[in-house]
Amino acid sequence: MTHLPAHRWFAALGLAWGSLGMVSAQGAAPDLDQLRQAVEATERAFARTMADRDHAAFTKFLSAEATFTGGKGPLRGADEVATAWKRFFDGPQAPFSWEPDQVLVLGSGLMALSSGPVRDPQGKLVARFNSVWRQESPGVWRIVLDMGNDACDCPKP
């Protein structure tokens, strides 16, 4: 086995990574509009779990490494997110609802951002969510990052 100096090893590794990228770039380009529609449908199904009061279904949309913003810091991992969000599924009426109004898919077709309004039970805008979805297997999108921001009637700059 030939021993390469570190700088040459890293250069060889870079060439290998570059050639992998070239091989994947030569494949068919993903249909980004179709993927955008799939992510939008996934986000709507995810939101429907709250309306349906179905915590078990909610958890199936979480990636194992999901990270959500929380009151005292980030919630890390599907179990921690599911446990913290369980309280939102208690009771007959959902404490809030959400729906996507923007979905953007990366050119690779492997990750996407969804964003939209969060409303209280009376329909008043209370926040805006931003979620990052990852295609974990063909056609299976799971949420990896989620962050909400309080709504504000702020003047536009």
C-alpha cells in the first residue's frame, strides 16, 4: 500500500468527491415542480395530524434527528420533539393550525423548505412556521428542522 502525504490524500479525496458529484449531475434532473407539490402535500398531511388530534401520525413525519425550536432551547430528536408536542394533541380542539404558502426545493431534489401562517382556533394569525424537509427515501419526506416566529404587524422596511 502506498502512503500519500496528507496534502495529496486530501487532494485525491477531493477528486473522488468531485467525480461522484459529476456522476450524479449526469443523471436525469429531478422534476422540481413535482417534488414541490409532494412536499406541499406532505406539509398539509403533517398539519392535518393536529386537526385530527392524531399524535401517533404526527410522529411519523419526524426524522430521527428532527430539531424543533422550543421554549427553553431546541428540542432534539424525534422522541424529544414528540414528547414536547404531545400536550398540543390533548383536548378535543387543536390549539393552532398551519398550512404552507411557500415551498422551495433544492436543485438536488433532496431537501425542501416550507413556510406559512400559523393560526389560533379563531383563525387569527399568531405566527409563521419555517420547516426543512429531507427526502429520506424515494417519496418519503421527513421534517428535520422546524422553527416558528411570532406574527407581528411590523411595517415593511
